[in-house]
Amino acid sequence: MTRTKLYCLLTFFLVATVPWLFTKSHSVQIFGFPPWAFYSFCTTILYAVIVAICLRRYWSVSAKDDDDPES
């Protein structure tokens, strides 16, 4: 995976953590949280897992300098 694709993927998932869809106030609570907060919490946990996986698999891609000749 190229560095650009990796950054686009991570940016997409980061934007997905923002609760854009919750514009109305709800009286329903999920584990004591309003629905938008529960959504944000769950997607933030998911984003952390995705970042950990990307760092584990693609660390060499993101750490490589473009000016270095390949060995």
C-alpha cells in the first residue's frame, strides 16, 4: 500500500468518527450515553484498532523517506 492510500484510508476513518448523522436530540440513552456519544466512542475505539493494524503492517511504508535510494 502506498503512503498516499494509507493516509487517505486513515483520514476517511478519522472523519467517520465524527457523529455527523445525529442532529436531533434523543431521550434514549445507550449505557448512559446519548446515541451520538456512544457512536463516537465506538468509532474511536475502531479507529484506534485500525491505526494499530496499519502501524503494524505498514510501518516501513510510512517511515521510508522518499529521497532515500532503495537498498
